Amino acid sequence: MASDYGAVIMNQKSPSRSTGRPSRDRAVLIDGTIVNATLDAFIEHGIEFSMDGVAQSAGISKQAIYRRWPSKIELLAHAIDAHSDFQRRFLTADLPTDPLEALREFLWRRFDIDESKKNRLNIFLQAAALRNEELRARLIQWRGFSIAMIHERIEQVMLARPTADCDTRALAELISEMLVAASTSRAWLGSGEASRKTTFEQRWKAICTLLQA
């Protein structure tokens, strides 16, 4: 399954222009194309991306975009909401039945997402959120969703190991911060796939110690 930040709707083509109200399937395709174009533009240009550029890249009229999203902030929030939903489905699909193995696979998928794009997106989002309350609120919400998914996996591990005792919410936040820091560091250093796996395994050993697993 693809995990690229531009792959919210997979294996899609840019919709051809047509007149009249689009069918439901075509509307989904158009929305996915706009989401992809918006994320790519934001990753490339930050908050200075243009609606004109998104429209041109998506093959959609600018008027059609403005009818649904009157501002760049609203368009960006929609794009990241759609991407977050895609990532949730990607991260939780077909996990192992063993709770500890499921947690490991979940965290590996989260860590293994394209680091250069992920970190550019996060950096630009944090910078934009400093100047926009709506984005700041969304960023806090998205972070909460991410930690909640880790927390859910940890809770399942703890249910299978009733002798373990810890603050699972605090542990979820710690693990999230640990992986974000490792991923950010790797993105700056530009190390390869083998190093990425080694870095994750080192963090996983530390996580197992925290879990008393």
C-alpha cells in the first residue's frame, strides 16, 4: 500500500474537464486530485503556495476550487484532513493479531513514511500555525489523533500483559516524540534505507523496555 504524502487517492489520473454536475465517483476523483495538488504545492512552497498553481496542477478551474474553499487555509485544512484519514487507514490495515507485533508494525509504518516530504510538511505547517489560529487548532487536533492511535495499540499490549503497569497516555506521547525526533534527524542527515531500519530497531528496543515487554 502506498504511503506517500501525495497518494491520498491512489492510482488516479487527473480528471478531464467537463460541464454539469459530476458523478459521485468523478467527484471523489476530483477531490483526490485537488488534495494531491494542494499537498504537493504546500510541500514545495509552504503557505505561499497559490490557488492558481493548485488549479493548474489539478486540471480544475480556479473558480471550482474557490466555490468549495474560499481561502488557502480552508483548502489546506481539507487536504490534510483527507491525508490524515488516508494515513489512518494505511497505518491500521492488516496488522498482526499479536498486540506487541501489531504495535511494532504500526510504528514502523509511521516511521517509514517518506521522510523528506513528511518533514517539509511538518515544518511548513508549524510555521504557518504560528500565524494562523485555525491551522494551530488543526495541528493540535491532528497531533492528538496521531497519539490516540499509538495509545490504542499500547492499551492492547497492556491488556495482554496485565502485570505491566504504566501511564499509557504519557507513554504514547513519549513514543510519538521519540519517533518524530528520530525521523527529523534522519531527514536532515539524509541517511539511507539500511540506516532507517537500524534507527527504528534501536528505538523499538527502547520502546520494549518502556513497555516491560
